Amino acid sequence: MNANAPVASDLTPTSARITATIDGSGGATINQHGVVYSKTNLTPTLADGKVEIGSTNGPFPLLAGATLTGLEANTSYYARAYATNDKGTAYSSAITFKTALPAPTYTFATHVTGSANILGNTSTISTAALNNNANAILIITANWEGGSFYNKNPVGVYYTAGQWRVFNQNLTAMPTGLKYNLLITNPTDQAFKHVATTANSSGNTTILDHPLLNDKPGARLLVTQRWNGTYNNSAVGVWYSNGRWRIFNQTFSRSIVPGAEFNVVIDNGIFTTEAQAGKITGNHFLIEPAVPASTSYVFLTHYWTSVYNTQEVGVWKPSTWSIYNQDNSVNMPVGSKFFVLTR
């Protein structure tokens, strides 16, 4: 048998598709062919894991593919194609591939600001998944439903005395009646804290350096500002350039201050939506593809490709879910893009 090196595709946390082209049978009917794989053997054989495809007489070249299942998440494997006939067993060269990370585990909740939980520019969140959990990664998005109040001020989250709080970056008093969707998870490869430093920041931008983001323009992420002593008084977004994802201040004149912190969540389930001409009504537009009103939680982050939107934003559902500027006197700019995650 002559076979090209296989190709791995359709990688999930527990499966992978391995495909190879077999150029010939070696002059005899192929009794069995397929894929062999191993976590430890760089050149796997029939003694390792295998998926059989069956016998074949061609025609050649033959594109042979097999799906490996029952794999371990975020794990490297070696694989190669094989074929067996009366003359023996032949193998292709080997490749290595890595299964995908497991799906993130989230807890969802909501928080409404009120006189009982507001102190100055802050509002204390009380939910079991966050209480006494200083290491939590918390993503928040304002939800106009259930509160029906605006908050034009840039917001963030911080932890103190056993509880997380949402706060206004500019120290303006926190209004009552604001509702926030909460996405809560623990630190993993897909959920982490980014700290702006003099080495990774310039002007209004700080550069993320992460293996799941570097050289991956198709990555999708959500960001929420967090506080550990440094304020960053601007709405923020993310963009991709020169192999790196970056967090930036939408207010271009406001530099990222070293020490500013951000919660980041990477999720392949995040999708992109854009405010298109003719589909904007004042300060808001309907998310497309449409997110039905029955959806419980919607989260978003500005995604810049060419258009700035200096406003804090939120979500609401007049029919299907919509994205709006917190300052209702400011129209949503045509071409504004957002990353959106729903549950």
C-alpha cells in the first residue's frame, strides 16, 4: 500500500476524523484498512487503537476516512492509515493531532441593583456560585428587561469581603433598577484573567497572549472589565491584528492603564452579529441570526473590524433579542459588530 500522510479534522473533545489517500493495493486485494492511533506510540500499529473501514479493491487512489471516538479531551494523539492484504500490513506516515478542550462549565444568574445592595458606585451581587469565590471568572451584560433603566457609565466587576460587586468605573453612583445577566465559571484554559502591563499595552490597546487565541483570527471571546485597584473609564471591545487578539478602549483617547484587569472567556459557541443599515432603530438593532425571546441569557462584547461605538451596551427583547446603546440618545453606528453568546 502507498498512502499519503493522513489529515485530522472535525476535532471535538472526544472524537476526530482521520482521512488518508491510498494510492494502491500492492498488487493484492486489501482485506482490511482503516486508522490506528495511540496517545503514547509515535508510530501506532494494529496493537494500538484502531478503526476498521473494510476490504476494498479500489479504484485507486482511494480516499479513506474513519472517525475516532471515545478520545480524551485536550489530549495529543498519533495516527496513521493502514491496509492489510495477503502480503502483510502497511502503514502511512504518522501525524499528531490534539482533541478539543471540553465545553466550558457555566453557571448563570441575574442581578438587579437596589437600595439594599448599592453603596456609592457599587452594587453587591449575592449568588451561591460567586459568594466566597475570589477566583471566579465573571462575565456580565446589562439586560434592560426586568429593570428598564439605563446606565451610561462604563462598568466592571470586583471581589471583596467574600462577594463580587458590579461598579461604575467613573465612580458615578450606581442607579437602582439595573439588571445584569451573569455568566460564572472558574479559571480554565478557556476562562482567565488578563492584566494590562507596560509590556503588553500601548495607547488604548492591551495585547492578549494565549495559545487558544494566538494566530487564531476565528477565535471568539467575551470580555468584562474587573478591578483590583486600577480604574479604566471606557467601554471596551476586542479586535484581531498581526496574529494577536487585543482588548481596546472604545474611547480612543483613553489609554489602557497598566494594572487594568479583564475577565476573558473563549467559547466556540459565540457568534458574530452586525448592525446593518436599514435594520437599526435609533439606539438599538435586532440580533441576527435572531435570538428568540424564550432565550434566558444573552452576553455580548464589542468586536471591532472598522467601526467604533464608544457607548456601553446591553441587551433587551422587544420581540427577539436586541442590542442597544445605554445612552438612548446615541444611535447605534452602522457596521458595529458584536460577539454574542446565548443560553
